[in-house]
Amino acid sequence: MNFGKITLLAAALVMSTIASCFAMQLSQPVKIGMSRCNHNMGGGHFIEGATNIKASRYYNPYKKNYTGYDKGYATFDGGKLYVHYDGATVWEVKIGNSNKSNTIQTTCGPIYKINTDKGITLYFLPGEEEGIAFTLIGRREDGRYVKYVDGDAIWRTYYNQYYPFFNTFEVKGNSIIVRYGIPVKNMRDLIVKLKWDDAAKWFSYERI
């Protein structure tokens, strides 16, 4: 190998190292709460880990008592994150700001917080029920909430003919690794990497 090739390889290694240093890094996820919508347990929304709850109680006409919550909101993450409830029989919630115009509609389920070193706070939201995909949303520095990744779009891309179920996720550097189980014999699990793109200021995804 001549000197010119060695120089080029060294330069490429340096540039790769610099890019890696400046890429957005993610903290390990921390579960900060749960918003369960399992109406089979009596009706209403069941809220765990909330900082504050401002919602009416749901009166179950069959059990003749109050079970869960009906309409209103709960805050999580020290009051920074709002989850809005539009009724005891509605599976979807709006999550984000106190103003509903700055929220993302998603399904009920656990709430995981992921900090970054770029001023963006991420919330990873696995669906509560088996088979429901996750949602990855973020609060930008300007306070705007955005949906970075819709798990439904991922499984439709790779397994549109089947309905996989969300299994696990983990954070590695500037990426989130998501694993789906496929309910079909002899088919391997779907593993997808969600990677932050500094140039696009967005998450891309690819199967690994």
C-alpha cells in the first residue's frame, strides 16, 4: 500500500471519528409512567406514575362504581408532558403539550423518556396491547412536539401481509434498536434500527 492510500484511509478514519463525536447521543430509556386503556378491567383510563391528574372519574354502569378516568388530562415528567383523554371508551390519547394543537395522537401504553445532548427530549411509546406498534415522538428545543417514527409504517414496509407484535427496544449510541415478533412459523423476527440523521434532523430506519 502506497503513502497516498494510507493518507486517504487515515483521513477517512479521522472524519468518521469526528462525525461520530458530533452525532446526537441518546441516554438510556427510563419508564416515567403508564396510561392504560384496558376497558376489560372495568372501563376508563388507568393512569400510573403521573405528576398530576385533572380528569373526571369514569362511572361504570355495570359495576356500579367509579373505575379509572374518563375525560381530562394527566401530566408526566415533572409536569412537562401532557396526556389528554377524550373519553373512557376511546383507545387513543393525545400526548404532548397542554395545548392540544401541539400534541401527537397515539395509543395508550407505557411512556419511556430518552434524553439527548442536542436539546431534544424523546418519548418512546410502545402500544399497550400485543400487536400494536410503537410511536417515537420528541419535544424539540422550541417546544414543538413531532412524531419521528410511526411503528405501523415500519411493519407495513417489511411485513405488510402479516401483523407482527412489538417485543423490545434498546438504545445504542445515537440509535434505537426495535424488535418485532412475527407470528408465522419459520420467519425470523423483524429487527429495525432507528438512527438519528444530523443533516436531516430526523430519524431514519432500516432493517438489520
